[in-house]
Amino acid sequence: MLPYSDTPVVYDTARQQCISDGGSILLVNSAQEAQALAEQLVAKSLQRTFVQGSRRNAADPWKADNGSPLPYTGPDTVIGQADDGATVLVMLDSTRFAAAANFLTFQSSTCEV
């Protein structure tokens, strides 16, 4: 599911909405899942979407909501990996992952129910 909102939301709001809907923010497990999600973004004219992945600072590893290491973050380094203020993960329409500050708002989050 790829919800779109006319009202931009921050990561925590998107995450809570997914939980309220009985699911969670999408955990991208493979290159194939990343490609499928990127194709959905392009089809909906969206450039990025929140996906599961958070950390406290640039020195910490990316973790899933359950605290385990992320299974997939792409073949390339996460864009913005060195930015200490970038603590949540987004996936771009190019199948690349990017670090983002948790106060940034986007019109797309991807929930799996």
C-alpha cells in the first residue's frame, strides 16, 4: 500500500498512522522490493517515501522498528549517511535510500498491513 496525503507529515506521524491502520512502515527486504516500490513512486509522481529505518546519530547503524539491523539499504551508501541530524530513512524513486531529519515532512509513507 502506498498512501498519499494532501497534508505532509513527519516520520513519527506516518509511523503512528500505519500502526493505527494495523500495520507498520514498510521494511524493504531486498533489491526486488526496492525496485517495485520505486516503480510505484514513479507511477504516482512521487520522489520519496518514508520506509522503516531509524538511528540516533550518524555513528549508529540503521535499525528496523523492532531494533534489528535493516536487511537491505541498497547497493550504494545511504545518501546523507554522515549527517548526524538525519535519523530516519526514506527511499527515493531511483531505488536509492537517503537519510532525513525526523522533522522533515513528506506526502508519502509506505505501510504494510
